[in-house]
Amino acid sequence: MKKYLYFCLLTVCQIAVAQDIPPVSERAGKARSEIIKGSYIVTMDPDEPEVPGLFIAAQKKSAHMGQPAKIKEDFADNLNIDGTVENIYPSIHAVHIKMNSFEAHLLNSDKRVLSIEPDMTLTIQGAQTNPGWALDRSDGATTVLDNTYHWNANGAGRTVYVLDTGVNTSLSEFGGRAVTFWDVNDPNHTTPTWGQDCFNHGTAVADAVGGKIFGVAKGVSIISAKVTNGCTKQSYLSTHITAFDWLATNAPPGTIVNWSFGFEPGNCSVPAISTALENAMRAAYAHGVIIVVSAGNDGCNTANYSPTRIGEVFVVGATSNALLSSGKDAKASFSRTGWQIDLFAPGQGVPLYGNDGILYAWNGTSLAAPYVSGLFAIGCQRYPAECAKPQAAFDGLKSAMTPGTVTNTNGTPLTGATSLMIRQAW
């Protein structure tokens, strides 16, 4: 049965996107996501005889995200549309099309079409001594800090993709282990600003994954994909589907992806769902990709949002250090809750380097998630066979974490979410 998502474009499909509280100054506020006029994600029905053949030409492995112009032109001709095919997503039998609303309405009556979703904006979720409280907390089974971060494995030989605002790969923090793979603003690498992090977020995320001072996995390889527009925190849904469709075809099993974005409605009672994004992530998961996502920063329930509601991603909530002296890991006030949260990690006042090489104190579940991405890299280094299948990796990681320490912000027992705290056990 068709899902007539097109008809909700002007009503409940309006969503907003969680963001981080930026560094040090802790600027506040939330940016609502907007529908992108004339841009749609069209999901086709693979059970219709003609549909699988439409995607054959675009299914080959590629060093770049996207397909040759001729393939996209042929696809548009087959659909008999005047619009422009921007990207083809073979892993989920979907396509990104620029067309007017009338043509979208007509295409929705094509028997080969399952659903049409509006494209929309996304924004970011907002052993050493003196490692900062977050890393110090991450290596212990209790909340007692010893001003030391201990490790036996460092993630060497493993790869984490950071989908964010770009990464300053030249920082000494990364020691040559970070490279830029893709920039949505400049797919062909034609400008000097290719992959540049000029918003200061992606570099901090990468630092939490594998920086030599404040990172969890100090030997991991980091691949940056800049998915935001220019020097802003804004991105498009279609961009993220492009990335995960590429990963589903090209990334080897055991690849780890950090995704610190998230949908957010005007209030907690309005769900924000993208079936196409969830399908793209499921396709990557089915090919062995471990996807770590931030829970969100609005205090709502993860069950009402894409992609945190699905089991194919590993969802990370955030804690603060407010109650460590009482033996508790307090859920950060902004962190979402819900049984979909797999694990909590430090996410408030955590010290990390920005793209300018300056140390900032960061807040947000989007900084908690990369700690866990780094931990997956370490776990996969120690137990590579477990990482070929993401569910085995999910279960293995959780079995080594610390249960029962995470509480509500005020210290009362946590309800509606798993009280499981990150632990660097290797």
C-alpha cells in the first residue's frame, strides 16, 4: 500500500532539528528544520517488475558518492518527468529528484512509487594525566575519578567515518590519521576549502573519537565526510541518504560511522520520521556498518524520532559530572530519554579541540556519541570477528559496560531508559 507522504508536506511533516549548545559560551537556542522546496525523496516499490532494473546501472561500487549524469538522465526519462534526478540510492530503491510540487503529485500516482518524502534541512546536535573529566570517567567502572585515562588497545587498524561539518585534519591531535573523503559542497575537490571545518563542530567530534589527548581511540583512522552546507550547521536529508547508500555498497563490514545529527519537532508530542533515511541506515547495517547516533538534545522520547527509534543504530545519551561525588552519573538535562538509548556517555562540559586548535568545553549528545564510536573502534581492534555483524558488536559492547549508575538529572532512579554507562574496558 502506498504511503501518501506528499500530502503532509505542509502539515505534520514540518520538523525541527536538535543541535548542540556551542562551546564555552554555551550559546543556546534551537533551529527548526525547513522543507526544501522542489526537492523530494522518492522510494520505489521493488516488487514492481520494472523497478529493480532501474537501479542496476547505479549499483556498482564507486570511489565517490553519486552517479554519472547519463545514468541519472536515463532514470528521469524512464519516470517520464521534467525534473532532475540528483542522486540514485540502489540500496533502498529510492531516488532524489528536483521537481515542482505538481509533478511530485503526478508521480505519486505511478504504481512503481511507494512513497514521496520532502527533502528537508538537518543541523548538528549540538593512559595520560589530566584527561578531562569525561575521558577520566570513561575508563572506570565507578564514578571515582583518578585523573588518569587507562587503555590497552587504541583502535589501530580500525576506521571511523565522521559525518559532520568537516574536520581540520592538519591538527596535531590526529597525527596524520585523519583524512577528508567527501565534501557535499565540492564533490570533485576543486576548491582550496574542500572539506574545511569552518563551523568548529566536526573537529571536536573527531577529537572525541580519536584525538591523541582527549580521544578514546588514539590510534584509529578517521575519515571525514563534510555533509553540512558551507560554514553552517545546516544539512539536507538527501545528503545523508546519499552517504549511507554509498556506505551500504562500498564500506567493508566493521566500518564505524558517527552520526551526530537528529530530527526534532516543535514539541515532544509531534513525531519526526523519515522512512527513507531509516531504510538507508538499515541497508548499511545489513552490509556490516556500525552506526552510532546521538540521542538528541530536547529531552524528548527517542521512540518518536528517526533514526533513534530503529534497532539498526546504536543510540547514545549524555551525562554530566554533577553527581559523580555521590556515585551517580546524572543524565544531562537536555539529553533525550527512552528505551531506544543503548548507552550513556559524558556529554556536558567535555573538553575537546575545535578546528582552530583551541580547547573548548562542549555540551550535547553529539559529543557523547563519538566517545562510543571510539570505543567501538577499540572493541573491534580486540575482537574483529564480532564487528562483521553490527548486532554482535552492539551486544558485545553493552555486555562490557557499567550498569546501574545513570540516574535522572536530580539523582532519582532513571526510568524509561537503560541505566548503562560507557566503560573503556580494553
